[in-house]
Amino acid sequence: MNIQQMMKQAQQMQERLQKQMADMKVEGTAGGGMVTVTVNGAKQVLSLTIDPEAVSKDDVPMLQDLILAAINDAQRKADEAVQQQMSGMMGGLKIPGLF
């Protein structure tokens, strides 16, 4: 196999991975499910759901913390899912610095 074929295969793998990442949906939660965030594999926030019980004008800082925690949880899960997909595509081959 020559280098051009290898580069073409690598580009095709990258394109497939990018499509899979865009199609992937991962949920993160905080506050026992009071705040739920859905992100895609590229860690773009797709939706945010807040339980009405969590909404109190007297405790806005707590709600803000729950939102941030849910976003961070969803993004961490997206990273893990992408890493699993990459590992599967690479046949378990680990490339230092990739993830």
C-alpha cells in the first residue's frame, strides 16, 4: 500500500468519524436529573431541560451551577463515546496525544 492510499483511507475514516460525531447524542444530568443537557459528539449543546422544581428566583446561582454541571457531564460522556468509536475504528491501536 502506498502513502497516497493510506492518506485517502485516513481521510475517509476522518469523514466517517465526523459524521458519526454529529449524529451521536449524549445526555448529561445534574441535581438528580433536575437539569438534563443533550450534546452531540462534537460537544455542541442540542437541548437543555430544566425541571420546574429547580426554578426558584431565590436560588438562581444553584440553578446555574446545575446547568454547568450537566453540560460538563454531557461533554465528558461525549468524549468517552468518541474515544470508544475511535478505538473501534483503529482496531484498538492507541495513538499518543490523540485523546
